Amino acid sequence: MPLALVTGAARADSIAAGIVPRLERSGWTVITSDLRDADFPADLSTADGPEALITAVVREHGTISALVLSHAHDVESGILDTTAESFDRHVAVNARAALLLIAAFARQAGTDGGAIVALTSDHVTGNLPYGASKGALDRIVISAARELGPRGISANVLNPGPIDTGWMDDGIREHLAGLTPQGRLGRPGDVAALVDFLLSPEGRWVSGQLLKSDGAFSAEF
């Protein structure tokens, strides 16, 4: 069975936790990573953590065919209260680690090809370092689609909109659900279905895209 690595998969109510069983049902062997409570604990804030993670997974399980980047560092702050240290950590985890993971993934894939999907967000105001680092992530992944395409690797960024993964209270949940035409929030399973397709042979022609799968939450009125 082909091997997929999914980062940020420790929490039971996370988007990644919804992706893992969907991929397993589609015939993938799935390896998870996070700071803790995953198949491979990894500190992606360090410069050598990403490549060490890929190396360890390949050593124990063989070639990785798919990379799903669902990890994130998120501490809300704005223009006036974001510290240099906080901004740097967001960039290190959300952008630099993605770059290093993608590079290590491509090197080990050789000529066999593969697929990359990264989860992003357009939440910026009041959440500046997170949003800025996610913007950098978007550019990295789209660039990877062009640069790594000759190696048979597809790469896409997926913005799922607001997903209730335990951070919402009843008021936020009701408000955001009311902003979608279908009257509900997205679920991890909604994200997992699209990730599953993008990783499949049928989905590999879709590449270099920033896709929104948010029930028209972001559609203009």
C-alpha cells in the first residue's frame, strides 16, 4: 500500500484526525506526526526537525508517496501586540517547516512522484502572525507545483474555511454557520474527502492551486 505522512494529527478533533481514517479506507498506509501523541513526535519549529522526520519515516516504513501538511502554530495577536519572537515561531512552524518537509519529501520520492496537500487559512486580522505565515505557506506550495512537477509531484493548498475542531463556543458556532448558504459549518470529513481525491491518481492533474472548500463561506454576496 502507498505511504502517506500527515502532520499535525495528535488531537482527536483536528482536521488531520479526520483525514487519517479517510485515507486508510482508500488504501493508504498513514503515518502521523505531531509534537507528541503521534506515530512520530517531531518539533517542526527547529531547523533540522522537518528533514529528521522524513528521514525517520523513510527509514522505518519506506518511500513516502503523499505528504499532508496539517500542522500549525497559532497564537492570536495583531499589529500592535505581535512580538518578534512570536512572529518568528509562526513562520518557523507554518512556513519554514513546510518548505523543508516538501524538499525532503521530494528528494526521497526520486522519480516515483507523489502528491502534496497543505492546509491554509485566510484569517489575518487579529491573528496576524498566523495569517502571514500561512500566506507564505501558500506561495511555497504553489511554487512546489511548478518546480517539482517534472518529478511527477503535484502540490496544492486547501483552505477549508471555518471548521469546528474544538475552538468554537456556541455563539461563534452559530454565527459562522449562519454565514454559509448551506447553514452549517464544515467538518473534518468534508476536508478529508477533497484531500483523498487530490492524493489519488485521478486528482494529480489538479496542481498548483489554492482551493477553497468552504461551502461558499468565502463567496461574495
